[in-house]
Amino acid sequence: MDQEIKAKWVVALRGGKYQQARYQLRHDNRYCCLGVLCDVQGLSQSNPLWQEAYPLPNLRGDMSFQDMMKLSYMNDHHDSKSFSEIADWIEENL
């Protein structure tokens, strides 16, 4: 993964600006961890892609589908991880 994007993403996840959501990139003013990735990369919030569950390949960079699914599970599962815990995983694995 591009290290500059990764660094921005991790800072955003830990920064407290974003409230966590499940099952969509963004719902109202809440985001899943992948939605935060889209936002830090500048996807316009008026774009209908915000209603999707996963970011487009060009927004994922070189993140594998398996890594994206892992992050989705960490964010959405019934005992979901916090953004801070997800940021730790991103730093260690991407």
C-alpha cells in the first residue's frame, strides 16, 4: 500500500474526527474504516459511490481483496474493533 496514503488513513482513524459506522462506506456522518480511506483520498461525499460497501479499486490502491475483506470484517462484525485497533492492524499488516 502507498505509504503516504496509509499514514494519512491511520492518522484519520485515530484522530477522533470520524464516528464509526457499519456495513456502508458512509451513513449520515458515520464511516466504516474503508469509508475513512475514501474520504482521506478525496472521494466527494456527493458521489453515489458512498452508498457502496467497498471502495473502488483505484481508491484501495494495491490493497488485496483479502485485506479489504479482513478490514470490513473487523469493522462490521458483532464484536467489531475500534478505529484505533483497526489502525494498529493496518500499520502491522499493510
